[in-house]
Amino acid sequence: EAAAPAVHKTVVASSISLCLGKVATHPLDTLKAQLQVDRARGQPLAAPALRRVLARSSAQSLYQGFSIAVLGALPAGAVYMTTYELLKPRLEARLPGMRFVADFSAGLAAEAISCVLWCPIDVVKERLQVQRDMGGLYEYRGPADAVRQIFRSEGVLGLYRAYGATLAAFGPQTAINLALYEHFEQRAKDVYVRSLLRRAAESGGGATEAPRLGGELPPIPPWLAFACASASGLTACLVTTPLDLAKLRMQVVRASRHVATQGQVVEQPFNYRNIFDGLRQIAAQEGPQALFKGALMRCVVHVPQTAIFLGTFKSILARL
């Protein structure tokens, strides 16, 4: 059974990796959120919707919710990766010959645990990102004001709005992403090690003289880890876009169907009973193709974000 990395090493590596990924991609994440609350019928990748969003955007508006996304991701990401790294070797030992299933299950369990932190972070971040597109439903001056207003008007459950939908969306995405990454990484490592051994043999040394690190074969280079993470992230994003779309729309509305704001009653744009009802309503009202609204932007966000995260996480962990 492979030993799990030390907890403190996992925490350090995951925190650094998450920060790098968030800094690089948050403006794109804001554009993705604003595209997903657009209810116009049409193609999910239509340029007019993106032009409308960009026309009313500024550098400042694209970084709405950035501080809570980064600061909140530190503990949430550390909990996620620590749980995953602890569960993965144990499940692989219990499920011999079923490594993909073991890694998928470890990712799903890690998401279920860390979602206690991720969900409130997501609610606040996404409401800040789309508040100007919500018809005056709420107006937050920043993350702290958003938390205060949500807690006052909706209670603590308001911070856990669409918790089940968050699990339903993020669980499969992260589980697919990590399981595929482990699979791609193992295949890439096999090819990389064979190339090292071949070069060692061609240079006159034996196969056992291939470069080693700490008594083991060295990790794959960062560019190869980045490529593996990009492929796994792209697949996970495309498959789970409809779930993410319904989840986001459930999180950015408040608990009541009609909400009084500054003395006026505002009808909320999305009223879904659950994530499956959301998928049904989106397909019926906006067309089946609308289920993939923001898919391209989501891939543009999450592929580099997860690639930076997983690629740098593995590289940092190997050097600690």
C-alpha cells in the first residue's frame, strides 16, 4: 500500500497551488458566471451573449468575489486534497485492480467533506459576480457585507443555498477530474520512465542507472503533469456543465420566490425546486442547447485552473 503524503506537506502544496490557479483565472470565472445567468435562447457558445457581458464589464467588476475565492479556497482546498490523499491509497489497497474506481471514490468522498467549506464560499463569490445582472435582487458592497446580509435575511442556511446541488455538481466533476488525472499521469509516467531507461541504455549505462530521486524514479516533468491535468480538466468540465449551470442559478437567488428589496417586490429569475428540476426548466424554457451555456468559458476557466492546481500540487509535493 502506498503511503499517503504527510498532512502538513499536502496542506502547503494544495494552498500554494490553489492560489496560483485562482489568481490566473478569476476574471474568466466571473465572465462564465455572468454568461450562465443569461436567459436568452440561442446557442450556448453564441458570441452575442459574450459581447453583452464584456460591454458592461470593467477590470474591477471582473475581480468581484476574488478575495473570498482565494482566502476561502485555502482551507477548503487543504481539506479537500488532504482527505483525498489520505483516502486514495487506502481505497486502492481495498480495491486491487480497480484503481480508477478507487480514485473516483476518493475524489467524491473528499468533495462531500470539503463542500462544508466550499458551498458558502461559492454562494458569496457567485452572488458578488452576478449581482448587477439580478435585477436589484440584492446589492452587496463586498464579501463581508454579503455574508452579513445573507445571514440576516436568509439565516445560516442561506450560506448553504443549494448545498445538495453543489455536491451533485462538484462531486462528479472533481471525482472525474482526479480519477482521470491519476490515470493519465500513470500512463505518462510509464512512457517517461521508459524514455529515461532507453536513454540510459543508449548512453552505455544499465537500465538501473536511470536518474533517481530519493531511491525512486523521478516525478514526471511539470509540463507533462500540466498536460495530464489539462486533459482531465477538459473532460470533467464538458461532462458536468449542465449540473454546474443549474447549481449556479440556484445559488444566486434567495430563499423566497418573491423578495422585497428597498420596499419593492422583486421576482427572482430562477425558481428551481432542485437541480433536476432546474435542468428540466432550462431545457424547456431556453432549449436543450442552453444546458451547455458557458461551457466554452467554463473550460477556458477550469482547464488552466485545474491544470495549474494539479500540475503544481504534484510538483511541489514531490519536492517537499
